[in-house]
Amino acid sequence: MSVNKLAQITRIIGIDPGSRCTGYGVIDSDGFRHKYVGSGFVKIVGDELPERLGMIFREISLIIEKWQPQMMGIEQVFVNKNVDSALKLGQARGAAICAGTNAQLEVGEYTPRAIKKAVVGHGAADKEQIQKMIKLLLKLDFVPQSDEADGLAIAICHANHMNLKKLGIASKVRGGRWR
């Protein structure tokens, strides 16, 4: 019997955090093959940041309860020109991580470049390339909305990293960090 047939299937949720829209994607993976389970995005409403962060925590908690993942991948914050936006994104990310750890999920963090490389093959891919590759890789009959495509890409990146970790070579891969 081949190693692939013995591989355990793991349900993974990928989270693309945002203070106004948070995308998610859920896949089943054995580390080599990935199967689409579900995806979507949460439109975050509210004027005050604490209200929006509470909504992210509650909504991601409900999504985790619905799909019952065993692991979670999330995008790391990167600071571009707007530090204020990066801080808000970091707080949104923290609310999502708290929802995952509250559900006792193992959380992996990945840079945007590592996520793009895992799905498209290079770290400078644009949103449209990610959407098209997600459709192709997961054999979808639709092109996912960009936030949910990003969530699915993060889940695939986590699955790939999980597989490398099983093989004992994850420490040699840049861009991924386990919590």
C-alpha cells in the first residue's frame, strides 16, 4: 500500500483577516491532495474597532464550529506604507487567532509571499492569478471571490507546510511559522 493511501486526511481552515472583510476557506487534505469543503467571507460591520474585533471573533468561532477543522492557517501581517492599517489588520488577525486557539486548533502563520508561492508558484502573484489557480487546484466550477480565494490559498499553504513538517523538512522552508 502506498504512503498516500495511508496518509491521514486533515480538515484545515485558512483565514485571510481584515478589519472590514475576513475571508475563509476550508479544505480536506492529506498533504498531497486537497479537496474543497467550503469557503466564504464575513463582512465586518460596525463603526468602532472593538465592535468589529468582537464580530470577527464570534463569526470565526461560528465558522469553526460549523466546519470542525483540525488546524488553522492565517496570513501574517505585513507593514506597507500605512502603519495604522497594519495595526488594525494585526488586531483583526489577533481576534481570528483567538477564535482558533479557543477551539484548540493548531495555528500556522504564513507570509503573503509564501502563500502566493504555495498556490501560484511565485511570490508576486496578483489576486486574479490566485483566484484562477484556486479554481484549478480545487477543481471548482466557479471562481471564488478574492477574500475566500485567499482563505483557500492559506489553507493549501498550511497543508503543504504540514506535509513538509511530516517529512522533516519544514524547518528549511521560509515564510511559515507554527504557534
